[in-house]
Amino acid sequence: MPICQLKTNYPMDAAAREALLLDTATTAAELLNKPLAAVMAMLDPCDMRMNGTDDTVFFAEFRYVLPPEFSKEKQAFLDRFADRMLALFRQHTGVDPHRIYMQFTEMARESAWKYTGKD
């Protein structure tokens, strides 16, 4: 199960939070070739400071299993993933791109979390 954990100090109402979560999960599902139902997205509104200010800042952590078709093009995959998420976060918050930090953690298929839902 890919996991997208987002943190920001950008003020959002419930509808804006839901739109950000849905867009994040949908984009991750598309990039990782996973069904939307298998992607978890979390948003933690919180107090944050960066470079001594409380201007809007955004932190995102992504945990995923690299799709096999990208195993030989890992850097290109990460560049595409980062570019798409950067554009999405800027669209939803207007945050300065120099105040967005993203961490990508590739999980080994054997040790990754498993989706436990029943269809």
C-alpha cells in the first residue's frame, strides 16, 4: 500500500483538505500503477517553521514499492513523481517551491506493508 503523508501549516477548510487528499492519492495511484483503493493519503495540519519564518511550508513523505517497469529508470521515475507532486501542492496551497520538502522511501516488496482490505 503506497502511503502519502502530508504536513503543512497552510490553512485549509474541510473541502480543501479533502480535495488535496483525493488529488494526492489519485496522482500517486497513477504514478505507481496502483488502484486508488490501495493508496493511503494522510494530511496533518500543524505548526511549522522553516528558515526562521512561519510562511507556508509543506512536507510530504511517500512510501512505495517501485513498479517493476521503472526498475531501470529509477531516477527518471523519481523526477517525474517529484515534479507531479510539486505541481499538485503548489496548485492547492500556492506554497513557494523552495518551501516544499519531499522524502521518497522505496520499500522492498517483501517487507512493504500489505493491503488488508477484502473485496
